[in-house]
Amino acid sequence: MNSSHYTRLARFVDKSSAKHYAITRAPYITTAQTIALFTRPRLRALRTYDFPDSFAFKAVHGSGMNLLVANKKVFAGNKGKYSRKKRFTGEEMKQLARSWLVRCYSCDVEPQYKHVRRAVIIEEFLGEKLPYDYQLFMFGGHPFAVQVRKFEEAPSNSTGSRLRARVHQNRDRTPLTYIDLVNKMSLGPAKPPPTSTVEKMFNAGIALAQGFRFIRVDFYVINETVYFGEMTLSPMKGSYRLDGFFNKEHLKKQIGICAEDADPLGFLTGI
């Protein structure tokens, strides 16, 4: 794949521009509100920025660079590096952002990130608890698997969180219908979202995956509302293994090559 393809793909993995794409292709879902965006030249402004009491802080150009703050204290994120009792100053937020922005995230195996602008965003804090994460593995525009994930909240005096996850796919490796999703979106004793909510998620996944050979589309459900999470072209830096469909050896063959109609509305031009 040549560099022009990766440049085009960068628009879909940028955590800011991907939200605009999602709500345009699937206007019946929603996204977390972006409160502010800071590029490298503007990081100094974080020192005196008036942060909300609760917010999500994340880099737009990679994975694992995020921090959730609730009631002015760390709630989760940044791979459990900080205690949930910690309070951040503006200077500390600036230094954290700077440490993220100097990184070219996974550029050796995921070249699309080389072309994503380096920036951090502040988003609204969704819900009072860490929501379930529903990840649809889309091949040729159709869901062949769903992974349900839930981070268990750590005690207030500790760091990190425990991840529970389960992958569901049809044994005959046929695409999942939304009824399949309704029946398979369980994780432990928790019930899946209502059928109408799952149907919206299913339709949104198909709408967003059109024009891609492979892409993973993530959603959250909060109070029966479907929130777009992100789009991922190479899960776990291309090392994710999904039986019969996706493994490291086939990464270059399966990574999403955009078809001509991948951006039919043209609104991403110039972002």
C-alpha cells in the first residue's frame, strides 16, 4: 500500500475527525462532545485552562493515551499509571500531553498514524461508570465478530483496572445479523442492550464500514443511547488474532484499503 492510501486512512483513525465521519454516516447515533483541542503549539495554554470537574483527556493520534477525570480526581486511564486519588494540576496535564505528542504511535507497523495530526482533546465524561465497549469486526462491510469488553473499576486507593472481554462469532464463519448480536452481546451476568439499541449499533457499523476491506468499529451504550467510540484498522498493532479472519501474518492483506466511495460526502477534505 502506498503512502497516499495511508494518508487517506489517517482521517478515519484520528479520534477527532472520525467522530464527524461517524455522525454524518450514521446520524442516529451520537458521540462524546469535544470541549477543546490542543495541538503542540497550544500546549502551554493547558497550564491555565479551566478544566471541567469531570472530563476525558486523550490523544487523537494513537491508542492507550487517555485519562478519565471525575470530580477533579483520576477515575481511570493511562494504563493504570496513576492512583484514583490523584489530582492533576494544569502543568501536569501539559506535561502528560507533551509526553503523548512526542510519540509517533506504532508508526513502524501502523503507518496510517504517521499522517494523523498530533493533538489532544478534552471530551465530556460519559456516564457515572466505565461503560461496556462493543467492538464490531467488519470484513467487507459486514460484522463477522463482536468483542464485548468491560473494565472493572479499581478501588480508590489503587491503580489500574481489570479487563473482562469475550469474543463472539458464528462457528460457520458467516456474518452476524443484528439478532445474532442481540443473542451474543453478553458478558458474564450482564444483559445485552435492548434489541432496538443493538439494531442501531449494527446498522451504524455497516454504514461506517462501507468501502473498507477490514475495519473494527467500537461503540458504547449509555442509557440505551449508542455512542461512537473509534475506528481501528489494525487491532493491537496488527497482532490481534481472530480465528479464520485476522492474524499478524495477514495484516497487510486485511488492513482496510479505502474504496473510492469510502468518503462519498467529501466533508473530510482538508481536515
